Amino acid sequence: MTDIEDLVDEIEELKMEIDALKKEVHEIPPHKHCLNCGVAIPPDKTFCSKKCEDEWNNMVKRKKKFTYIWLLFLGILVIILMFTFR
Ligand SMILES: [Zn+2]
């Protein structure tokens, strides 16, 4: 067998593998992923469990709090700068 025939064979095998993968991807039923942990869940749900929902909500709350603190800090910084450069 020549090198080119080897290569053609390999390409054919790859093509078959890609087709198999495409089929596999196509056969996965519609689903979503839990916002918190990423586990596959039915499309009508947002979280896989109550625990994940609570965890997510706590995280969002913490993020909001952090944003407020950050804005407050920026506001104070602006006031300080205004008084310093007057
Ligand atoms: Zn989850």
C-alpha cells in the first residue's frame, strides 16, 4: 500500500467518525443546564434542585451587595478627589 492510499483510508475513517459524532449530537433531546452547577435538566426548569436555586440566589445577592459597595467606594473616591483638587 502506498502512503497516499493509507492517507485516503485514514480520511475515510475520520469522515465516518465525524458522521457518528454528528448523529450522536443530533440524538440528544432538548435540554438546559442548571444555572448553578451545569447539570443537564429538562428545558422547563432553570435549576436541578432547590439547593442549587438557593445557592444561585445567594450568589446573585452577594454580587449585588458587592456592586453596591463598589459604587459606594467609587462615589467616596470621587468626592475625595473633588476636595483634593479644588
Ligand atoms: Zn444544579
